[in-house]
Amino acid sequence: MASSPSADAVQAALATVTDPEINRPITEIGMVKSVEIGDDGQVAVAVYLTTAACPLRGEITTRVTKAVGAVPGVSGVAVTLDVMNDEQRTALRTQLRGNVPERDIPFARPESLTRVYGVASGKGGVGKSSVTVNLAVALAAGGLNVGLLDADIYGHSVPRMLGLEDRGPTQVENMLMPPQAYGVKVISTGMFTKGNQPVTWRGPMLHRALQQFLSDVFWGDLDVLLLDLPPGTGDVAISLAQLLPASELLLVTTPQLAATEVAERAGTIARQTRQNVVGVVENMAYLPCPHCGERLDVFGSGGGAKVAESLTESLGHEVPLLGQIPLDTRLREGGDNGRPLVLSEPDSEAGKALQSIADRLGSRSRGLAGRSLGLTPTRH
């Protein structure tokens, strides 16, 4: 007769189960309410949900059942779900914040190792959001922990591009657990508006919205945080520099003169905000001829390189042209159907160009600007 499983073995199995939103073991964050093991090998596990409306309750049940069911001696698993009370949620929120103040922005701390990139453009219509989404997904596919903040408050489009139109964050007290798509944690104003309702906020409200997205969302330990900024050099771009002084800018432009001129303006704001411009991405750089393979310069040529050279001269540090992304209808289609090109067509010219840019961004380490070196000056 087989022996019943030990309590230690069941607890060890539960420790391998991570909450799909918080990405931490359920044993570590107080989600295991009770465990009962019967003589016949039947195991009953009660699990706390952070909220009664938890959208991933089925996924949690599946993960617990699978992990505990694999323990030798277990003949069956029964999972029941309960909901945390206010005191438990407060304790969880405090734990997740690392006992820091409520309005603390983790990426603004001197010891933060998260690389923060604000993806900017001088004007709309250059494909900035498409580039941002594909870079985020490519970075996550490369094994990095990635967050994407859709800071284009008026023109939010990231939820659709990632297939998250019907998904929103889960609220735990005053903390928001962002939904994930393709390994990327995402937050957007579009998750808080109904249908295609416009957002009519002015400067102070824009600043507060960005601040709340940075401080009230549980991003976890990110390697990279991308912010899809609105076009131009308005309130959100200035707020980013104020809230995250160590953030860097990535400029997206098309080759044509009308786009490159305003892209240069968007880049030179870095002189006033004292940000680093990490590079330039030229989108819609050319159209590969489907018959002869030649490149057709639909929007002109050389614009991205011109912006990079101009910013290198005006900012006093090298601003490289990180890549040129060709025109590809599948890039647009991927944005419409929520399946980014870097996943659906990774071997396409555009897919390879985006992956190359992501590789360059992902391999960079955060600079020392604003960080404590742990050194004490001495006098000789």
C-alpha cells in the first residue's frame, strides 16, 4: 500500500507555484491558506486570491493542481479558493513594495538597475508604438524582465497591439497588478477607458497619471522598462525627465525631411532635461521590391543617419543609428491582430532589423549617473 505524501513534500511543491500576475511563489506572498493531507493521498489546498474578481483564478487552480499532483503518493488534489481580507492585502502590498513609501518610484532610486527607455518621436505617424511593442516583445523573448508603459495618453494603442483590449490590471488595495502579454508587463490609459472614449486631460493630470503608473503599478524586478511617449516635446516628455532623471531617450523617425526635422527637436530636449539619447531608429526606411529585391526609397533616404549625426554634434555624445526598419505590411497587420512581427515573422527583413535593435538595447548596462558608488572622499 502506497504511503501518503509528506507535508514537507507538498509544501515544496507549492513553493514552485508562482502567481501569474505577481510572479512570486504563492507560499512566499501568503496565498496558501491551508493544506490538508488525507491517509488515502487526497490533498486539499485552500488558496487566497488577492481579489474576488481575480481574472486568473482558473490558471492558479491549474498550477496548484499540477504541482501538488506530481508529488509521490498524491492520489488527488482538491483546490478551494478564498479571498484575502483588507489586512492581508495591506500586508501583501507592503511586502511587494519592499516597505518603501506609497508614492515611491522604484526606477528613480539610485540603486535601481532597471534600464528605462523613453521611446519618442517628433511627430505622429512614424510607427513609434509599433517599434516600441516589437522591441519590448523581442527583449522579453531574449530572457529579460520587461515592462511597457503606454505613456501616449491621448493616442494609446499598445493594448490592441499586444492583444490586451479586454484585459486590465488587477487592483490589490491601492496597487495595480499589470496584465502580461508575451512576457511583457503592460499598463495603459486605454485599460481604464470605455471603448474608444477620448482622454481630455491637461498638464497636471498627465503628470499625475504618469507618476501613478510608475509608483502604483507593481512592476516587479525589471531589467528594462519602455515608455511609449506621445509625439513632440510636451508635458509627458518633461514629466518623464523629472520623475526618472536617469531615463534615456530612443528616437524613432522616418527618412523624410518633414519627420527628421521634428525628430531632431525631440532629441535636443535632452540638453534641457539632461537625458542621454541612446540612439535613433529609422522606420519605413525602404520598401524591398517583391520582384527584383532592390530597395525603393518611398520616403527618401538618409534621414535617420542625418538625425543621428545632428544630435551627436549638438548633444556632445555619440548618438548612433541603431537600425533601419523596412516597410512591411505584416508589421502593420501584427499591430492590428495583436501578434507582433518579431514573433510572427522573425526571419523577415523588418523582424531581423527590430531584433537587432533589441539586442543592442538589451546588452547595454545602466550608466553610473545618479547612482551611489559607496565611496567616501578623503583628504590627503
